[in-house]
Amino acid sequence: MSHRSPDGLDRLPLWRTFLAVHASGSLSGAARTLGLTQPAVTAQLQALEAMLEEQLFERSARGVTPTPRADDLAMRLAGPFAAVAEAIGGARPGDGGPQAPVRVGGAADLLAAVVVPGLAALISGGVRLQVVPGLSGPLVDSLRAGVLDLVVASERPRGRAVIATPVTDETFVLVAAPGVVRTPVAAPQDLEGTPLLAFAHDVPILRRYWRHVFGARLEREPALTVPDLRTLREAAIAGAGVTALPLHLCRDALESGRLVELHPTDDPPINTLFLVRRPGALAPHVERVRRAVSDAIARALA
């Protein structure tokens, strides 16, 4: 005789395990989150899949990948589960221990100049953060795997496993220290012989500037390559050469005269920044960080 509850509440532990696997991207990560052994997580997930008569995750050596059905279920269930957890936690303060740190990834220069200062009030108020600098692609992969909670990406991620919300556009300007080149620069030929300072060896930002503004192809080698726009800014201020930077990162230097804009234009290159997260409702403290990051970026780049 079956004693299964007709409302399905007896299966809540299976769904909780499912959400943990979906969020972490691995069975071992879910086990750590739930305080269970990995075999116990595997058994619960298999029981849920048997009950549904369908597979929810593709297993691989790198972890698990949710099926479209799993993504849909996670989006529908995460909010109610988070609400229950918040209600229980609020009814019994102190029993849950400290909240886990919110793990935020993004470009090092944007994190330092905009994101972390914008989160100062939350940090002083008790929210814990782990900030991870890096390139958008690897950071979004870490988000999918459950290693990060939020990522500020410089391009829209592909695939359906994450939600990418546009925040604002950053504007790029071509700059150098006063006297490095004659201004204004009318054409790429005016910069022949002037060292180029680039984010990467294939000069992605400068290449885009050349194509968008000058309508020309850039085929020169950079004199300096540094994957940090703050360092490029300081090199330009020191007179090392020419570079293209986001306006928000060099606005103070332009206003003080330490840098000059070489080619003022009404149609500068822009790049959209996205705030990326996994599907489903966010925990309340993660949602507070998400809103604060979005507001900080929008203010700084206005």
C-alpha cells in the first residue's frame, strides 16, 4: 500500500536536490551544498528522473548539463523554494548561520573602478562577496558550472542555460597624452609610427575603433599588450603611445588634461554590458547584489 502524499510534498527533498544540482552544475557541488554524500545526491536525482520518466541532466566528466526540461523546472521551482527558505530563516533567526558569499565575476578594471565601490554599502552592511576577475567567456562558463553567481559580461553569452540582461553601453574613445601626436587625428595615417597600446595581441578594441570610426582595417602590431585597461590608461598618461579606452575609465584624465581625445566623433564605438545569471529566482542577498551592481554600472557609464 502506498503512503505517498497526494499533494507531492513528500517529494520535496528530491526537488531540493534537483535545484542544488541545477545551480551547482555538478553532483559533487550539490552534495557539498546539501551536506549529503555524492551517492545520496545521485540516488535522489535518479529517483526523481524515474518518477518523471525522463532524463533531466546530461552527465559528463566536467559535470552535468541541464536539459531544456530541467531549465524550465528550475525556473518554476527556484522562486517558491527560495521563498520558503527565506520564511523559515526569518522565523528562526540565527539557525541558518552566515549567508554564503555572493560570487561576482567581471573584467578586472570594471570590478575595481565601478562594481566593488558600488557594493561598499552592502559589504559594510554584512553581505559577503567573492570577486573574480577574468574574461567574459571563461567567467560565464564558471557561472554555468555553479562556481559564480553573477557575471558582468562584455558580450551576450550564447546558449539557453543563463539569463543575460543588458545594463548599459560603454563608449570608447581614442586617447594619448598631450603632445604624443598632433590633434585632432583625421585619419589612421596620422598615427603612423606612433606606438599602439592594446588589451591583447590581436588589438580587438583598437581594431574595432579603426573599423567603426575610420572605416579602415588595422594591421599594425601593438607596442604594448596588457589585459587590463587601467594599465593601458596609465601607460598612455605616461606618454607611451595611443590606445582606445572606455570613457568612464579615462574621464577624469581627460578632464584634468593628462589625456586628450584624438578623434572626437558623434558616432563612437559602443559596447553593451550584460549582467548574467543562471535561471530561477535568486536568493534575497544575491538579488540585492544584482540590483546594486546594475545600478552602479548604469550610474558610472551614464
